[in-house]
Amino acid sequence: MADRKIRLGIAGLGRAFTLMLPTFTADPRIELVAASDLRDDARKQFENEFGARSYGAIEDLCRDPDVDAVYVATPHQMHAQHVAIAARHGKHVLVEKPMAIALDQCQAMIDAAKKAGVILVIGHSHSFNAPILHTRALIDSGAYGAVRMIHALNYTDYMVRPRRPEEMDTAQGGGVLFSQGAHQIDIVRLLGGGQVRSVRALTGNWDRSRPTEGAYSALLTFDDGAFASCTYSGYAHFDSDEFMGWIGEMGLRKDPSRYGAGRAALQAATNADEEAALKAERNYGGKNYAPSSHAVSPERLHQHFGTIIVSCERADLRPMAGGVMIYDDKEARLDPVPVPKVPRAEVIDEFYDAIVHGKSPLHDGAWSMATLEVCLAILQSAKTRAEVPTKHPIAVRT
Amino acid sequence: MADRKIRLGIAGLGRAFTLMLPTFTADPRIELVAASDLRDDARKQFENEFGARSYGAIEDLCRDPDVDAVYVATPHQMHAQHVAIAARHGKHVLVEKPMAIALDQCQAMIDAAKKAGVILVIGHSHSFNAPILHTRALIDSGAYGAVRMIHALNYTDYMVRPRRPEEMDTAQGGGVLFSQGAHQIDIVRLLGGGQVRSVRALTGNWDRSRPTEGAYSALLTFDDGAFASCTYSGYAHFDSDEFMGWIGEMGLRKDPSRYGAGRAALQAATNADEEAALKAERNYGGKNYAPSSHAVSPERLHQHFGTIIVSCERADLRPMAGGVMIYDDKEARLDPVPVPKVPRAEVIDEFYDAIVHGKSPLHDGAWSMATLEVCLAILQSAKTRAEVPTKHPIAVRT
């Protein structure tokens, strides 16, 4: 099907890679040719599994002439530096969300890609999910009128999953704004037209043993007068996937008997080192590593990031795991969206089309920098207790 | 059971009265002795149904020596004037929400009641609902730690129900802030401890033929650092009672085949007069009047005002139509709350206990004035696009 394959090098064999691996192995447009990681065990597993090369340093990965493009899935705070390296070696770059942890880093990444003439796409994030993109298409059809209000809600146990210490330090990109806001805000911007004008928000930092932001509520205003309310809790006991038909983030049915399993698992760790080890063991190359199950389930639906309700003039639109619920004057109906054969194929669609067919990607540097700006504005607004105007609003490319 | 009855006079036989009538007739602590209304038909029906007196003017009702207390259910903008009349005649007063439409009116009502030595309670509102009060009691128990964040969400067709013209004029108390915010904000204040410190909000005014606020999103900050996000849409096509197990506001199971019935009914009216007539006909004394069905259904559950999630330090609490869902570290369970035999008996509990047993009511004038202040702050914040501090924060009496 594919006229050519992208020979992909992986920078960072951690959690994000684990979740993208089913995509990379199943999508015929991708060939895994090399990887870099600091961990010997992870590199060894990669070499064995894919008959591919591996490196300790990302510089060496980027020097590999067989690599067309690099997937940067290193810790958030390293993204800018690693994108610069990849671009300097003429590699196209797919960078995991969040794009970076500061706006000057984003600008440097954009500049580096532009100077090198390489493609820069930021993803995966859940704004790539087909039901989100289909909701955007329904809005663009004009059938339901302008977007007036968006509501986004997600309650998870993000904060009680095993973490490395830096993931609990906001200055190093820790907390939910960088990791989780990057999903929710990107989705809300995509559906609201993109151009957020101002942000007012409160954040919650409620666990002394994990001193970073684990929850937020934010009000966003858009340039056309529309507004959005976004609420996220990573401390939640209530699981808002109840509102998504008990389909979890990865598109799989949730087992209610697993209630509280995350918190219980965390209690097995008595200090930060043990906790970091707990996380590492489950990662690629770790002794408790298991491939992500979302790729193989025959009942897999779309991935999602919680409840999203888009109120248009003549209908409410609600992306779900099976498609988009359209509530109009006459009826409520599910507009089904086919589940891609390869999970997260939407990311490869965008990256591949940009590299091979010259199509401008939706999730490019400028777009994703604007999402980070909103996430940073949420942190700032909560700190200053004031409205924060944005300086780099970017409209969605439709 | 009751040591004595409150002989109640009704001021205003409109929609609010219709919804309270099942309470007044079924609660043994209440005796309906008189009413006032401008409409002959409504007065006649009241006289026939209760063998009671009726008056055209509220002054005459308040002069009636058989009346102990007056239920003021006249249009919002008349509440202050009517409470003053009732108090002047030494009658205790139960005033429908919203308390009034301006803070000076509230203060005048408080002063009038104090000067006359009469009880002033503001209700019904859904913050009287037993699951809300039980959630408050669970918080007060200390078992779950401090309240950190509250989320409130309600999507209804409020704006497409038949209305009188004044109900679509914000200056006269029209729009969702006065009628619906009075429920949601009162609940959120009650669960958050009461003392809202500041408000940032956006409102939606999206229907040119109904030029008032029909939707809002608001961020409230509390004095102790907790915060709340409150979203309401009265334009909704999506019905958020889906999140309440398809139990509607009145505690009854919803029939999904009635989707869109409100909008369809409204289309029968071609102008404002016809629409007002449509509403009047369904009111007490009107030709299409039917008693509210919520009192008689054997399957009746608690009334509610949409999704409320209270995030405490060690649990999320979620008032539902059957009780309170408690999501703690170990399990998610429903803490059942018995449904009162008489719907909205909680209102009579508070009013009666204040009058007969001298117990200070929760929903007194100062409390309810603080709720109105937040609703007005939402309107102001949306207009000025700025944070609005409150001047009259009141703590919940626990």
C-alpha cells in the first residue's frame, strides 16, 4: 500500500515508546531500523526483537544513515535538545507530547526543523484520535453552526501511578499540565478553532509526597467568543470513563473489579527509588515488561481522553470511543467512525503524508507550541490568580 | 407527628407553586389556608381545591390573620417587595429561589425579616436535596479529608421551554443565572464550605430570539484554596441526565423517546404572546394544567441538579438520585439516602424547624444573598472579562 517506508529510529525506549510500539510494528509505512536508550536491557531487547541496531547516545542514532526519521520519546525536558540533534542530521522528527516544557524550547525546535528542511510533527496525543478529527470535520461541514462552548472532563489515577522523581517536579516537566494537559488542551483547541485568547485556571497540588500539579480547572476564551472549560484530576477516585461507556483511554473495555488497583500497586513502593524501579521494570527491557495490550484486542475501539462536549449553534457533538454522538434538534445518534486497523495510525497518517506527500501537518511545531503556551498559562494563572493572555495563538488548519 | 401546623399562604400560583404543591399538600406540617394571584382562574382553582380563601393582592393575603407564613413564589423581580409586605405583617417567609435579582434587594429582605422578627428561608432549591445534605455531612465527618475541588455540570433544554418575555430579559431576572445558577451555585457553595472568594466566568447568549444568558462556565475560588468549576447549558441538545442514570431533575426516570420534545413543543408558538400563553395554560388554573407527577410515582428517587463531583483528600463524593457515591481508596459504593415520603420535605424541615423549634436555617437570607452575589459575579465577570472578587462571603452553617 505504502509507496515507500519511513525508516524510523527511536530515541527513548520508555513508556511512550511502549504505547507507540504496536503502531510502529503494525503500520506498513514504518520500518524500525535503530534505537537509542541509556539502558542496556532496553537496547538489547530492541536489537533482539527487531534485528535492528541500537546506540547509547542519541547523537549516534542520528548519525545512522539508514534512519530517515527519529521518534523523540525521551523525557520532556530533553525534547528540545534531541530535536536539534536530529534536525542537524537531516532527520524528520516525530516528538512525543508535550512538545517541550518551555516556549523558547519550542521556538528553537521549530527553527531547527525549518533550517534543516525537515518535518516536525508532535504526537502522539489524543487529539489525533479519529473521533476527534471527525468531530472537527463535522464542525467544518457547517451543518451544525459555529462552536459556542466546549466542556472537557477527565478524572484518572495519573498521579498515583509509579513515577520517576522528575515526573513530580514541575520545573522538569512533571505534573499533569505537561503530560495530560497536552492531550486535553490540544483536543479542545482543535475543536474550538485553535486560537485561545486568554486563560484563567486553578491547579491542585494536594499530595505532599508528590509535590506537583495533579489537577486543574481552566477556562479558555477563543478569539471568536467561544469558550471552553477544562477539568482534569489525576488524583481521582471517581473514574470518568464511566461517561465513556467504560471504555478506557486505550480504547479497551475496563474491568470494574480493578477499582483502586493503581493506588494499591503504588503502596508496594516505600520510597522514591523503589517507585522509580517499579516504573522501570514495567518499561521496555524491564523484567515486568508486557507489550501493550491495546493493539491485539479484537474489541478495541477508539482511544480517547475523557468527556468532550462541543456545543454548536444547532447541535451538541460528543466524541466517543465508537464514533461521534450528534445531538441535534431531531435526534441523538452515533455517527460511527471506523476504528483504524492499526491503533494510532492517525499519527503515521499525518507524519507520513508530510514526509512523503508534502502535506502540511496539523500538529506541527507552531500548533503544538500554542498548546504548550496554554498549559503554561494554566500554571501561571493558578499562581498569579489572574487572567493570562496568550501571545502565540494559532488557528487550526482545516 | 407535627406538634403544630404552619398555616401557609401562597403568594403566586405559577410554575414554582406547581412544583411545590405536592409538598404542601402531603406534608402534615403544612396547612394551605390562602393564596394570592393576579389570575382569576388560578384563584378559583385554589379555592375549589383547598376550600381556602384567595386574594388578588398580596397585601390582602398578608393581612389575613389565619396566615402564619407566606410562600413567596411571584416573579423574581417582585420578591423583595413581597417579602417586605409579608414581614411587615409579621408573617414568616419562604421565598422561592432566586432570592432576588439584586444584592440591595437581598439586604432589604434580610433587614425586613430581622426588624419584624420573622423567619426568612430561601427555597426550594436543589441544595435542599437530601443527597446534597448527606454529602455535606460526609464531608463534615472528616473521614475523607478536606474538599479540594468541585465539578458541577448540567445540560438541559431550559432555554427552549415556553417563557414569558421577562424571563428572557436579564434586567428583570431572566436567563439561567438567576433561575438555574441559583440551584447549581447554592449546591457548590454548600459543598465547598460557602465562602467563595472570587469568580471568573463566561456566559453564552446565543439565541437572538431569546436575548439573555442561556449558558455559563464559571471558576470559583474558595477561601481555603479549594476551587470549583461550574458549567451549565440551557441550550443543550445533549442531556446530562445520562450521567445521573437517566433520572431527571424531579427524581423520575426519563423516557429517551421524548428526545427533543421541548424544542418541538416550543415551535408550536409563533410569537411571544403565544409562547407566554403556552406557559400560562400549563400553570395552575390554566386549561392544560396537570398536577406535577413527581409526587405520586412509586419509583421516585431524589431530585437533583446534574452532575456534582466533590474531590476530597481521600475520596471523591458524588451525590446521585439514590444516595451518595463514595469513591475511596478501596472501593466505589453507593451510600443510600432514604427518599423522603414527601418530595422536597427537606424544605419544610428547615422552615418548620426554624419557626417551631427556633433552629437557625441553613438557607437563610445571608446565605442566599451570597449565592446571588456569585451568580451576579458570573454575569459581571463575563461582561468585564475579568476576575470578580466577592464582598459578602458566607460560610456554611454546619
